[in-house]
Amino acid sequence: MLKVLLVSYMNADAPTGVRVYYERLQGKLCAIGHDASIITENSSSWYWQKITGVLRRLLCVCGSLDRRLFAFELKCFLRVYQACKVSRFRPDIIHAQDPGSAVAAAMAYRWRIPVVVSCHFNDHPLVETAFRFGVAPTELPLLARWYRGLFGKLRHFICVSDYVKTNIASMIPATSKVTVIPNGVDFAALAKHGPAPDLTARFGNMLPVVNVGHLEKRKNQLQILDVASLVENRDIIFWLVGEGEDKEMLEAEIQSRHLQEKVFLLGQRNDVFGVMRAGFLYLHTALNDNCPLVLLEAMACGLPVFAVATGGIPELVASTQREALFDRETEARVIARRIDAHACNQQEAHTLAQRQFDFGQRLFDITVMTEKTVGVYMETIASYR
């Protein structure tokens, strides 16, 4: 039996696939006989959270964006460090979900515990942060030095896509061990999940196109409205599941484009799998993505998936399913026509869904992911002896 410490900056209420990943991994590890514990920044003591909160505010006084972002990173780092320092859990290995929590946990245990870090980011982390805040990476020199320092101290990495493995190659020491292990979901369980009864009762025999995710610029839900305004089949509707900073903008766009009977913002739901099972097709329009769990979940729920071919997404779609991918520059009318075509040919949609399910179950099942991850644990532990 292994004692595994899962550490992350992302807390239990974070609307992100990173949280879903480490929670599901913990469950699978425990189910096969290992002992897994989770520490996040919220695991630190109340007084330490107050101290680091004050420190962050002091660092942000009259500070640039670069300094404010560094202050946030430092706050998370110190909280994970303190939580690990006082924890009574003595792990055989630390599995971090980001480089900051990896180094913080390693320092707390005086670098005596082997460390492996998963690379969940959707791009080079500095580039991703710069995109989020609308600045050039060169405007974040302090944050760049911070990331270089963190990656320079780590040697064992799990990348959830070949795409990210390529992206981090210039950031990590040449002697690093990098293993690609894609995300995983329980295909067998999701295949048995039932549709959400409230949605089937409300929308009857309509053909819902589903999108699940935080409503934000990176997820690019605005393109879904473009597609919705161009589909010709009157039975096709669109469900957007999630909350986020773009919600008001999307609501206004739906009103101005008179799409109230075509596009429905369902908000945050606890039965996402039920929503998917009630859908007709899944449409993913994110501007960049690594190995999105939501696509695997849609496949496991039996939905045919259409997605923009960005980041690691093409790795989730077999070469025989290229018709399900779009270039980022693909016009909305082309996507709309393809959705209309699937609505007219239910057998074609079913065939695509089955191919994607079979491909996903073979390569991206959570059991496969967990077995490979435990293998990396054993290799990493052996390398420390």
C-alpha cells in the first residue's frame, strides 16, 4: 500500500477540471487499497490564512499586475507549505497538481519525500496567464522568474497530453522524467447514467447541443451563439451549463440576437452527466485546452463530440473521427451546417458517438489512468533510493 499526498492550489470548491482530477484519483487510489490524502491552500490554519492574506495585500499596494500575480502565487505557496508542515500524514510520495504546490510540499517535508507533478495547464503557464489578463508575457518578468525557479527544482512530471509535454520541454531540466498519462473517466458508470428528468420533461423531443464549462473568454461560448443563430433545424437548441464572468454578456447577446427560444443558460448544475445524457451532441469551442475532462465525460455519456482542434484536443479524437474536429478559424456557418447534417442523419450521429466511446474507453478510462499513475509513483520512489 502506498501513502499518497495529493496537493494543489485549487480548493474543493474550484470550478476546474484539476479539482475533479485529484478528487477522482483519490477515490480510485483508495478503492484499490492505497491511502490518499488531499491538501490545498485552504487546508492551512486560520491564523496562517490571515497572515498570508495580509502579506498579499501589502505586496499588492501600488503594485504592477506582475507583482499582484506574484503575490497571489506566493500566498498559495505559503499556505500549502504550512498545511503540509503541520500535517500528520506522512506520505510515500507527493503528487502535486501544479509546480508551486509541488515545491511547497517538498520543502515542508525537507525534500525527503519523492515528488511528481501533473501538468494540467492549457498552455505554457506564463503565456496562459498573460492571455487571461490581456498582456504580453514580457510584461510579467517577476512571474517568469518564479516559474523558472519552480520548474528548475522538479524532476518528475506527468503530462496529460503530448501537447503539454512539448510545451514544457524548454522549462524543465534536461534530466527530467516526463510521462504522458491522459485524464480518465469512468466510462462504464457514465454509460449507465440516466438523463436529467427536468430537462427531458421541459424540452421534450428537441435536439439539445450541450456545452459545459466556466463562462469565460477562454471557453469562447460566444461562438456557440454564432452557431445557434445559423442552424436551420428548428428542433435544435443549445444548453450552456456553468457560471462565470461572461454570463451577463451572454445573456445580453441572447436577447439582442433573439435567441431566447434557441439558447438556454442552465447555470451551475449538480447533475452534469444527466444533462449530457439528455443531449443530442456536445460542442466544445475553447480557444485552448489541454486534456479536457468534459470531452471525455461527453463521450462516456454517449454524446457525439464536435470540438475545435486546439491544444491536446486532437489527441482525444481518433484519426478516424476527423470530421468531429474544426480549426480555430472555422466559420460558425460551417459548424452549423455540420450540426444540421447530424440532426438529419441520426444513424451517422450514433455511429460517431459509438466510435468515440470505444476509442475513449480503450485509452481514457479512469482505471487505465490510475494504473499508469501508480506505475509512475513506483518509478519515482525507486529513483529516490
